[in-house]
Amino acid sequence: MTQPPEDHEPDGFAQPGFGPPPESNPPPPPYGTAPDQPYPPQPYGTAPDQPYPPQPYGYVPPAYGYGPQNHGGATTAMWLGIVSLACAALAMACCVTVPGVLTAPFAWVLGVKAKHQIDAEPGRYANRGQAVAGIVTGIIGTVLAILIVLGVVAVAVYYGLNWDDTTSFGNA
């Protein structure tokens, strides 16, 4: 019969290498005593030993609690583009193409304007991606809207040319 290892405890639950950590850190000082300070305090009014690196010219960091804002035109352009694509997708099921036709070019134009304003002030706005999404969805929506309008006109012309005055609905 083999002998258990020396670090084996009789309860059978301990494994070698596991258990409480060794006591390498000394206990903290009692309450009310000052802990050892690694650096001596500097007298009031003196500059720190290592100043912060200088900021680039023209950069003004935002005040505490104020960061880059969202550009309202970029958000609007993105949502108008989404509406235009949704209307284009629903165009064959029901006639909801009018909002899509109207919103897609506006999404495109608003996205371009917002992107130019965001690029002009890089630290002020944070949602350049929404402006680009508005441009892309506006372009796609505009192309789809043009194709849908051309399709509706083609169907109307086809049935208009083949319309016979003697044809009536319900009477054969």
C-alpha cells in the first residue's frame, strides 16, 4: 500500500499546491497609526517633480464631465436612411414608397453635411459613424427609390397602353 504525500491532509479534500496563500505580506498597522509613506510629502505650493507632458497646439481638453457630443444631424441622417431602406423593402408588399422616396435624399444630404462638420471639429463630436451610415443608407435608399418609381411608371404605362375602353370589371 502506498503512503499519501506529506502535504496530504487527512480530510481528503486538500490538493497539493492549493490552500491558503503563504504569509508573505505583513499585517496592516493597527488603526490610528500612520502607515509608512514611500514618498515624502511635498511642501504646499511647490511644483511636482515630473510635470505632465504638454498638449498639442490648439487642443483644449473638455471640462470634467463634458466629453464629445453627438451631432444631431448625423443621428437624423442615420434614422432617415434606415426609414428609407425599410420603406423600400416594404414597397412590394404595400405602397409605402412615398416616405422612402422623400427620406433617402434627405438622409444623404444631412449625412454629408454632418460628416463635414464633424471632420471640421474632431474633438467636439463623437458620432462620425452615424453620419457615414446616413450617407450610405441614403445613397442606397435613393437608388432603390428611383428603381421603384421607374417600376411603377413602367407598370402604369404598360397597363395604360393595353387598356381597352370596352374592358370593364365584372362584366365579361
